[in-house]
Amino acid sequence: MNGIKISEKALNRARLYTKKPLPVQAQQINQTFWVESLEGDFQGKEGDYLMRGVRGELYVCDKGIFEETYVLYNPPV
């Protein structure tokens, strides 16, 4: 491998960031599934979410991570 080896210590003086509030499409899938993503084929478990990213890419998000990270978008009326 090329480059330098990095460890968690590199984050000791890191600044904090938040995700931009961009709506994303997501659908919970109630069976095992797989999807072609930009990084290759990924398999989702029953209950995971299929998501479409800001550039139209598809990916799998673990149910627990999704529920900790996302809330339903309610656009202003």
C-alpha cells in the first residue's frame, strides 16, 4: 500500500462537522436484497434501507444507523 499509515490519533484535533440538511430518498426493504452501487455490489439485510444519494447513486444503509441518523423530511408548506 502507498501513503502513510494513519490511526485514530489523527482525529485528536479534528474539527466537528454536521451533514448538510439534504433530503435523500430511502425505502425500508423487508427482505434480504442486493444493489449495484458505485463501490460494487452490496447486500442488505431484512429491515435495512435502500437509499438514493445526492448524485443518484444507490446504496444500502443499516437499519440501526439509518434510524440514528435520519428523520422523515417534512417540506415547508
